[in-house]
Amino acid sequence: HFNNLYPATHIAAAFVGVGSLYAPFVGPAITGNIVAERNVVDDVGTEVINTHAGESVGPQSIRGALDVLRAERIGHGLTAWQDAELMARLARDQVPVEVCVTSNLQTTPSLKSIATHPLRKMIDYGLSVSICTDNRLVSNTTVSRELQLVCEQARLTREELKRLIIAGFKGS
């Protein structure tokens, strides 16, 4: 896995050319080797804006994304709720967390419905959560559909929906 990331990161950085990188393919959720990933990012001479973390690996992957990769946003953050100290940090620092409910339901066997998704815990804890699609074509969804699902199944209030939408704009 990791050997394939190195050239891909160089190629992506060359195309970005602005010193920042959206790195869903460079992240603790993918390789689990956070130190090696930081070395690749440093070698490329870029910074990580967003990386997937806490999707298939525990909350330590989110900590690694923040502390080692120095990511500014977290894609998924699904396992953050398992670590109260991490949840407090994410809430205090208002780190944008991009939640992708349909993708999570498709890729996380333990999630049976949006009702069992930790989104509600994230909202109640005060995290800066936005609703995203992750992989629009693979998951066959849109942001509008994701928001509708979340409103209906996570029982959002109008104020909570407003906060999710504003968080999406602020985090982008």
C-alpha cells in the first residue's frame, strides 16, 4: 500500500502546485503508518489540508492526522466518539469533521443505519460537523440526499441543520 502512495503523492502535489494537499489516499485510515506518511508529505514539500481518519482505524488515527500530519480537516472521524479527550479537543478547536453517512454505511459493517451512526454524538458534543458525500458516484448520492437522510433519520432540528451547513462552508 504505502509504496504506491509515495509516487501518487508526488504526482498530486505537482498538479496542486500551491503547497497544500487534499490527501484521502495519504492518511492513517489507509496505511496506518503515520510517521512514514508524514515523511512523504515533508519530502513532497506540501501540507495536508484534509485526510481520511477514524474511518476504519480507531481514534488514534484521528490523533495522528492532527498531530503528525497536521491535517486541518478530518474526513469521516467515525471513531472519534470512542475517545472523550479527542472529542473535547475536536469540539474546543472546532476542527472540521466531514461526515459521509452513506459511504460509512457501505464500508462499515458495524453500522446498520444512520440511527447507529455516531453523527448524533458528534453534534451533541459540539463538533464542527459537515455532511459530505465522500465518493458521490460510488455511493450514488448527493449532498442534498445526504442532508435529507440525516434530517430524517438523525432527527435534526432546523438549528442543527443550519449549523451543519454553515460548518461545511466554514470548513471548506
